[in-house]
Amino acid sequence: MDLLTEEITRLPENTQKLLKVAACVGNLFDLGILYRYFQNSPEIIETGIRECIKQGIVIYQESQVSLYPVLQILKKENAEGLDKNKLFEGIMFRFSHDKINQVIVESIFSEQRAEIHKNLAWFLVESDLVSSKQERIQEIANHLVKSQKIINSKEDLEVFNRYLVLAGNLAKLSAAFNTAYNLFSLLKKKITEESWTERKDQCIQIYKSFAESAYFLSKTFEAEDTVQVLLSKLHDRIEIADVYLMQLEVMNAKNDLDGAYKVGLKALKSLNVQFPEKPGIWILTLEFLKMIYYQRGRSPERLKEAKKNQDPYKIETINILTNMLNYGKHSDSKLFVFLFLKLMNITLKEGNSPVSFFGYAGFGSLLFAMTGNLHTALRYWDLGEYVIQIFNADRVKGRYLFGKNMLLDFYRVPFSKLALFSEEAYEKCIQYGDYLWAAFSLIAHSIYQFYSSDNAESYYEILIKDVKRAEQLGYETVYVIAASSDFLIRSLGNPFRPNVIYKDREMSVETFEREILIPNANGTANTWYAVLRGKETYLRGEWEEGLKIFSQFANDLERSRTIFIYSEYRFFKSLHLIRLNEVGKK
């Protein structure tokens, strides 16, 4: 390192200036940003680049552009009138070794380094104002963070906050919660009482995003503390409900269904919405009668012409009720039905909104379950899709595709297409950072592929791919589904029962049930595991063991709304009973 430092200090002063700026850009840098920085002395770049390449300090990243004619253009007398934003874009260089970059950065005095980073940030901001690029946001934020100690003016702080918020949001969108946590933590520390007066909306966003990132990183104490401080600052009912909605979505993603339901009740209370904690049959009947009244005989086609819901409180209520569906699905079937009826009634009474498709589509599925009328169910699902289109609500289209995939497509298309549709739903959810529903779609994909893959080897490859994709979702149930499927594959043709492999941990089926499956408390995961174990015990001739497993998870199995999984359960339970009866007669 000392030798390297000595070699660099022997270079011409202007070349050292160039290297300092290049090192602050990073190990990989382009000619465009260097030209912006030295636009008043472009000859520094021309001579400096030549010297650095000659000394082996910098390497030109080969492209279709010939380097030396470009360097000729950089001579001061030839530099007039150049389009500094475009001419040198994409002409890339890199340091020949990471240590060179490190040595140069460490040799720069702290104040000078901050100044370089600030100038680089401002050049990039200018470019972003001309032509915004998503990949540039993180680069700007990086330079602003490294120059924060000399960012003091109100105007500079506005730029600092704007780009760090943008970078934090992009990090959340790609599930880089560590990065998001660090960025929003920095922003949160800079918030003063004056900030709450001057830019309240931005302060709310920063606190919410920090808490959300902390939740996903299991920094629960920090997240809860931040939420309490934030709620103490708020008085508007929509703002308060929106904080609860963030908590509700995170808790759903982390499979804390009880916690999600309790937060949902708080959110509804903040909007003055009356909601029974445990709706009984009379409440369901009343809600059903309300629906008949509000519908006033309107067909799904007539409902396309319904008024638009302009009440933000009602729209927020629909958002909250939708996020409570996951608890109802796994914990209380009456509540599940009540939530759909409530969603439908708000929409029928108040008019259509971007999230009305939940009520319409859910009601269509309920009708189908009760009457078997697929035609009418399809009309309501079509109505739901129409609502998404007229409100340009593509951000929730993934949820619609997932629901249709699980509840409707099974009856309309060949089974081989279901996996493709679940893949489509996953991609749409990922596009908008809708990680919980992306996880649901991934679970559906893993299950469908079990039945449609050509052989065990190809299915195993799909499981590996799905587990890899699950890493950014933070939803444990995906791993539980994959571990259960993998267990059955390894059981086939194996005279001994294999262990379950969960996240590189190997354990017995009993340990898996006790430490992973039951604490995870997810009805879909329990049902899938029980069905696969039912297959495995049948193939081994362990009839009593199979019936014991079915009995252990009977609550989830009997409530399963995935018809082919429920059919598998009933089929194998019947086989177990028949075989056990035959053995008993002998």
C-alpha cells in the first residue's frame, strides 16, 4: 500500500486531481462525469487519462468507440460547443485494482473529499433534471451522503432530502431493506420541530418508511417506537389510518396474522368505522340483506356505470378491510365472508374506486361457491378487471391476477396453464414492490408446478428458483412450502423416511412440525404439508400415521379453498381408511 501511495504521489499534480475525482466516483467511472467536473480545463482529462493508462493505474473498458480520437477532442481548443451531457456518456474506465481506488480516497483530506462528492452530486442532479434515470438516483444519494457535513443551506437540504427519499423508496421497492433503513435513519435524524411545520408530508413519509424498513429487518422495538412518535404528531384521520395500514401490510408479510388483525381494528376505529371483532350468523345475514338493498337489482354490467367513490375515508376503509382478508382466510371463515360482504357493500353504496375489484371479484367467488353459477362469477370478475382498467390501477393488477389464478382459472383453463398464470401474477406484483402478494403468487407457482412438471428433477430445479426469488420477499411460508415439496420428492423410492431440509437446516419431520410449521401458523402451508405427508405415508403403507396427520391438520384441510388440494386430501384420506379397514379385517 505504501509503495502504491508513493507511486501515485509522483504523478503530475493535475493527474492526481483527476484521480481523486475518479476515485470518488467509484472503481468504475465514465468520461462524461469527468468532463462535467473539469469542463473549464478539459486538457486535465486528456493528459491525465493518457498518463494513468500508461502507468497501468486505469484501464479503458473496451467499446465501439475508439479512445484516442475522443481524447483529442478533449484538448481545450477543440472542446468548445460540446454537448457535455451526451458526447462522452458510456465511455467507461476502471481502476486496475480496487486497492488503488482505496488508497486515493484515503489520501484525500476529509473536507476536500466532501467537496468533491458534493460537486459530483450536483452535476448528476443537473443531468437528472434534464433526463431522469432511475439508476442515477442511488448514485446521487451516495454522493450526497458522503458530502452531508457540508450541506447546510436550505436549498441544499431540500435536494439532499429529495434524493435520499427517492433512493430509499427504490431500495424498498427492490427489497433492499438494509439500504432503505440506513437512508431513512439518516433522514429521520435530520428532522426537527421546524421540519414538521415546513414539510410535514415528507416527515411522515420518512418516519413511515423508516418504521417499515425496521419491521422487515426485525428491528421491532425501533419500528414500534417510531410509529408511536409518528402517531403522536398526527391528527388527520386518513394520515393515522395510513400509518396503521403500513403496519398491517408488514405484519401480513411477516405472517403475524393476529397482530395484523388487531392493527386492522385500530385502523378502522381511527376512521370511526364500526366493526364487530367476531361476526356471528345474524351480523352476516344483516350484511347480506344490506347488499341486496344497495345493489338495487343492478347487474354486473350496470355496475360498470356506477358513480366514482370520491370519499377518501371510504377508500381507505376498503384498503384496510382488504388487508384483513388474510387473517379471515386462515383464522375465521365467518369473518372472511363478512369482510367480502363489507367490501361489496361499501362499493355498492359509495361507488367504484381503484380497490373495488376486491369486493366484486370476491363476491363473484362467493356466489360460485354457494350456487355453482360460474357464468355469474365470471361477470363479477370481469367487472373487477374493468374497474382496474378505468382507474388505471395497474399497481394492484398483480393481486387481481393472483386471486383469479387461485379461485377461478382452475375451472376455465387446462391445469398446465395455471403455473404460467401464477408466474404472470408474481411478475406484476414484483414490478410494483407488492411483496406479500408476490409471495402468495410464488407459493401458488410452487404448488402448481408440483402437478405439472415433467419429472422430479425438473420440479426440484423450479423449487430452487422459487426459493431464490423468495429471498427478497421476507415471507417465511414460501420456504415452508418448498421444504414440504422437497421432502416428498426425496421420499419417492427411498426405503427410509428422509429428514426435512429447511433453509439449509436438516431436521426430522417431527422437529419441522414443532419448530417451523406450527409456529408459522399458515393454513396454506399446513394444508400443503398434510396433503404431501398423506401421499408419503400412503406410499409407505403407514395408514394410521397418515390419518393421524390428517386429523392433526383437519381444521386447515377442511377449510381449504384450493379445490384440487382439498380433493387430494379427501382422496388420500379415503385410501388410508380403505387400506386400514382391509388390514383390520385380516
